[in-house]
Amino acid sequence: MIKDLHTLPANLPVPVDDGACDHLPGSTLPSVPLTSAAGKAVDLSTYTGTLVIYFYPMLGRPDSPPLIGWNEIPGARGCTPQTCAFRDSHTELKQLGVEVFGVSAQRFEDQQEAHARLHLPFALLNDGQLALAKAMKLPTFEYAGIRLIKRLTLVATGGVIRKVFYPVFPPNNNAAEVIAWLTAHQA
């Protein structure tokens, strides 16, 4: 079954800021190694430069059935458009001196498939055990018995979180919002 994962429906519910990320600005990234879609261990706390880390619930697969009720969950739909926006803006982000990572608790095999299919120039990291999400007290939600991380984006420099984008909506505009913020706040 083929479905359009790149286009957002017009009637998606808008997520509200529930304050679940208010504690993050100024905090440090914990040392929690995650596995990239390429199979490499990555510890975000070891990076000394500026990172853009976007957390997303779950990238869809064109060969899987539609997720019943997914569109009704505020902020759930849009992982592919958000990821493609970061992919398409990657050159500009690199010119701003940042490294980009996507993080999700979704199945590792699904991340590997999406990384290859979408031709991503940055790493997708797997937090399937929610170790990083728990260490950072990130907001999560449950869908079909699976706990997933809510969509949010962090900018961190030298391991310290400088900016939090939460909630992120619409997700396809997130990369442009991050670029605008980075441009306005370059040291």
C-alpha cells in the first residue's frame, strides 16, 4: 500500500504548549549513547559544537498500513515532512556550523529504512528504550501500546541547551524556524 507521507492534511489538530519542556533551557545533555541508523554509537553530550536535535514520534513507511487515529493525536503527524525539511536545509545548517540529529523511540529497522529511502545526510538515532528521553524528562505519549517521544527540537552548544522549540507545528516549517533562530543568535 502506497500512501502520501510527505503532505500534511489541512485539518490536523494543533498541539498546545503543556509546559513539558520548560525545564530544558540551560540544562546539559546527559551522557546516553544511542545507536544511529548506520549502527554507530553516538553520545550527544560529547559534542563541543552546536547541535540541532529534533525529536519525532515515528517516521511512516510507504509499505505499511495507515496508522488508525494517528492524525487525531495533536503533533503526531508530520515526521516525514519535518525530516525532509531538515534534509533539504542541511547545507544551510552546515554553513551555520551546526550538526543535525534526529531522535526517535520508533523501531530501529524503521529508522534504517527511512534513513536510506529519504537519503538523509545526517544521523537518525534510536532511543527505543527511552533512556535519553527519561534522562532529559522529555514528554512522551502512547500509541498502540508503544511509548513515543513528542515532537520537539533542541539547539545545544557545548552540551548546554540554548533553545527549545516545543510544541513544533507545523512540523514542515521547523527547519526554517531553527535556521532563523540560529541566524539571529550566532555568537
